[in-house]
Amino acid sequence: MEILDRVEKALDSIRPYLEADGGNVKVLDINEGILRLELLGACGNCPMSTMTLKAGVEEAVKKAVPEIISVEAINITSADDPNAELPQTMK
């Protein structure tokens, strides 16, 4: 099974949790063990996205695909961003 297929399968295992808060992720690139993602929907402007990425997404992917050494998102929202919005379930 290709590395991308295994990454997608790992992401599929956590997508229901992301989707429950109105978000999702999209694989952009895998290069030298680094997975680059785009945060979609509510994940794209949530101040908790850094924690979600590291504790949820990265953990699940690295467990399923040991070749992945790091997960990065191209659009992490800072908690200081005035446009940042908490998911409805956290308000």
C-alpha cells in the first residue's frame, strides 16, 4: 500500500471528529517524511487548530505511518487572530 493511501486511511480514522466540529484536512504534499496539510472548514480559523493538529492528526498519522516524522499545516490559526473562532461545541 502506498504511503499516501496509508496516510489517508489514518486521516479517515479521525475525520469524524474533525467533521463534528465543522472541519477537515486535505493532504497537500508528503516529502522526506513531512506531511503537509491544509486545514479546511472550521479547522481553518480555529485557535485550537495547533493542538488538534499535534495531538490528534499528527499522533494518528505517525502511529499508522511510521515513515511520517512530522505533520505541518499551511494555515494554522493563531489564538490571537481576531478572525479565530472556536467550534460550536466549545463555545
